[in-house]
Amino acid sequence: MKKFLTCMLVVPLLIISIMSAAQAAGSAISAMAGITMQLNHYPTDSEKQTLASIIQDEQASADEKSLAGALMRMQHQVGGDDAKKLQALMADGNASAGARTLADVLLGLNHKATARDRERLQTLLD
């Protein structure tokens, strides 16, 4: 009976934890999509703070951290090592569809998102 009660208490907590982690991951992509939609040449200081918090978040995936770093450092376009990392992310079959979409948009950015890019980013918003 004790084992049954323990399971009845632990299982819901595990489910809630997993759901929270999934929502947090989606929130990072969503936050970056929102920043990218409004982007004008480079992120604002407050947007850079949001991106820095994603980079420092222990729950954020390596892909999310790479995306946040590339977006935070961009000046009109993503370049150098950031572009290489985003190209690798796009080729990674294990990366989420949202991360690959965001990487593709970031690689194609020139000062700001196109109307087509904004449509694609809209699908990533929570």
C-alpha cells in the first residue's frame, strides 16, 4: 500500500516536471522568434538581456544556447563561427523543427526579417 501511495504522489510530480521542461524549451524558441520578428539590424539591450538569460538557463538546450548567442552577437547579419554553428544545427536531424526554422531565418537575415520570415517565425510563438 505504501508503494502504491508513493507512486501516486511521485508520478504526477514527474509528469509536471517533464511538461514544465518542455514548455520552457518552447518558451526559449518563442522568445527568440519574437525578438527576430521585431529585429532591426541588431537586438536591443533588453533583448540581449533576454538572450543572455537563455544562455545561462540550465534548462535550455545546447541548440537554444547557440541560437541565443548567434542572435545576441549579430550585427545586421549572423557571421563567422555563429553562421557555421547555425548551419550545423540546420543539418542536425536531432534538432527540433523550431530550432532549425529559427536557424534558417537567422542565417538569411539581412538587417531584419522579411515578410516570409515573419510568417515562419509566427508559427514558433507560444
